[in-house]
Amino acid sequence: MVKSVRTPVLPRTAAWRDIWSLAWPQTLLMFCNFLIGFVDVWVAGRIGSDVQASMGMINQLLFFFLVVATAVANGSVAAISQSMGAGLPRRALRYTGLVLEAGLVMGLAIFALGMFIDDGLLALLQVPDGLRPITSYFLDVYLLLLPVYYLFLITHAVFRAQRMVFVPLFSGIITALVNTVADLGLGLGMWGLPNLGYQGVAWATFFSVSCGTLFNLFVLWRRGLLRRESFAPWCWIRQAWPYLFRVAWPGGLMQVVWQSAYLALFAVTGSLPHENVAALAGMSAGMRVEAGLFLPGFAFNMTASILVGEYLGAGRPDMAKRATYRILGVGVAVLTLVAVGVWLVMEPLAAFVAPDPAVQAQAMGYLRWNLLAIPFTLTSMILAGALAGAGATIYNLLAFGCAAWLVRVPTAYILGHHVLGDSTGVWISMFVSQVFQSSLALGIFHFRDWSKFAMRRRKTLTGATNGTQLRTH
């Protein structure tokens, strides 16, 4: 028995207090992540529009670099939380070591690949000659950061899977503080620090994520989760890896499918017959407001992953479903009230993020339709978290992929280019796709046997349950 890994005592159903105790620290963590991105963009804008443009392109590329890390993180939450619910702390410990090894190896591999094809990546992004030196510098620093960033994301997932939600919160606070100080100090030359301009902004990201990662690894070591016993022999890895892979690859592919659909939506918006430039700017401004609005939504998504994994590990799919519906009720109620509040102040919010009157009108149109979609969007998010905790990420790929490419993009093109002829068609397509997506996800969750994707305990020849034995399907 690994004493440092405490098996949770699961109640008969998820209490409101239990849900809230997991959700609010993760909401604050999401706010820290939001603050990091906001400060980066703000400081880059103060240095120059060319720096802001370069950062935007590289951040888009960084998302694709981190898809594998996100996929492994999702798989680790499913595997570790189910192991904890099953009362198998040794299996949870070994999965912790496995995902850390996988993250480090994959981060190094993608770093090496990126350094080899960095010129080709810049050409693929069609970076203008005037932005190429800045964009190239950002790319080099971010590639160097990749192995550390992989460990940063995966260690956060490991802590969440074991209900240690305050550790990622403290890590997020450290990361946000270091990033803010380094951005302002090195990027703008404040507090007597050397004014490095865009180079300082790039290194601010490097230093802040590195500090957060070191903090996570230190806590893992102090909690007894990073020790020799965490790294299992090959015979165990050969049995354990297939389950992790089956959970991870659909989640990673879903991220690629969803993000590529957003790129297609930008292309549809940018080619509208009327006011396409204002529509693009309004879409970007509206997304900034929407990103802040969904901070609690991501917290409820992660809470559903944790609880569903634990209940399935304990062999109680009925409790997993009941807990998900309770989280869904709380989440939709809270975010709907927040959406009503945002609706009441929509005009001043749009004016704040988009001073230009034409862009402001487009931002309000974007927000109007996406605020109406809040109950449907949040339903999709929470159910996606529950299915990920069960290891049923293939269903998420199905629901999100169909909604994005079979509904959203075609509807945006037809309404935007041929029926309405303006951005309203694009905004309507987003609403319609969210209704479709949430309906499909709800149907899958309610009627399909997603619990079959969870790991099962099995008995050894002596009849005792062994934490090193597992069956993956």
C-alpha cells in the first residue's frame, strides 16, 4: 500500500459541497490561465502591433504543439481517478510515473521535430517578411519550453485526478505572478529590469511555466508521488499503456478537429461579402469576453471528470451518472445567471473590447447569439468532462466533430454567404451547432453504455485484488 496516496471515501451521491469544493479552486485556476494570456497580449500590444500579431500566430501554433500533452493529461485523469476510486493506490502511483515519462519523451520529440522544421512552419503560417524575425524568435523560445510545458500540463492533471485541486491552483498563481512581473519588467523595462521588448515577453512565458512546473514536481516528490516505485517495469507498462492510448488519441484528435473547424470559421467570416473585416474583429473581441465567461464552465468540466472516474473505479456507474446530472444542473444554473448579467451590460462590454463602432456592433451580434447558447454549450462541456473521466473520449470526438464539420461550418457558409449575406449567418451557425452538439452528447450520455470504457479490477490466482493487475476493457 502506498500511504501517501489516499483513497477517497465516496459518498452515496455527489453532495453540493463536494462539487463546490472541487469546482471553485479550478475556477480560480482558469482565471490565472486567463490572466496569463491577457497580460501577454496587453504587453505585446504596448510594444507594437507587429509583436501582437506575431504572438497571435505563434500561440495558434503552440496549441497544436500541446495537443499531445492535452491528450495524455485527459488520459491520466481517467486512469488515475478510476484507480483511486477502485482503491488501487499502487496502480494510481504507477500511472503517475507513466504519464510523466510519456509527457517528457513526447515533449522532447516534438521539440526536436519543431527545431528541424521551424522554417517550414513559418512558411506554412505565411508569416509576412516584416514579422518573420519576431515570429521566429517566439517559435524558438516556445519550442525550447515544450518539454517543460508538457510536464506542467500533465502534473496538473495528475493532481486533479487525486482531488489535490489546490496544488494546481497554487502553481497557477505562481505562474501568473512570475509571468506578469517578467512581462512588465523584461517586456516594458519596468522596475529597473532590462527592456528586452518582445524577447522579454517570450522569456517571461519560459520562466513562468518553468517555475510552475518545478513547483509541481516538488509537491509530487513531497507527497510521495515521485519516487522509484512510481516508475513501473516494462511488463506493467505493456499492459497499462494501451488503455492510456485508447483514452488519449480520440481526445487529442478532437482538439485538432475542433480547432481546425474554428480556423475554417474564421476563413468563412473573412470571406463574407459584406463587412468581413469588421466581422473578424468583432468575432475576436466577442471571443475575449466569452473566454472569461466560461472559466467556471471548464471547472465544472474537470469536476465531472474527477467524480465520474472515481465512481466508475468503485464500480458504481449509477452514481457516476447521478453525479454528472447534479453537476450539470448546478453548472447550467450558475452560468445562465452569469449570462443574464453579461446580457444586461453587453453594450458597455462590447465598447470596452471594441472601441470602433462597426466592430462593436459585430461583437454585440456575436455575444447575443453565443449568450443564448450558454445552456447548450455548458451541457456539452460538462458531459465531455464526464465522458473523458470514463475514458469514453471517442464519444466526445463524435459529438464535437459532427457538430463542428457537419453543422457549424456548412451552416455558416450557407447562411453567411448565400442566405443572409453577412456575419449574422455565422453567429446563428454557432448557436445551431451548440444545440446539435449538446443534444447529441446528452443522447450519448443518457442512452449509451459509456461505463464500458472504464478499467476493471480483476483478481489474481490467489483471489486477492492486486493493484498491479489491470484489465483495460
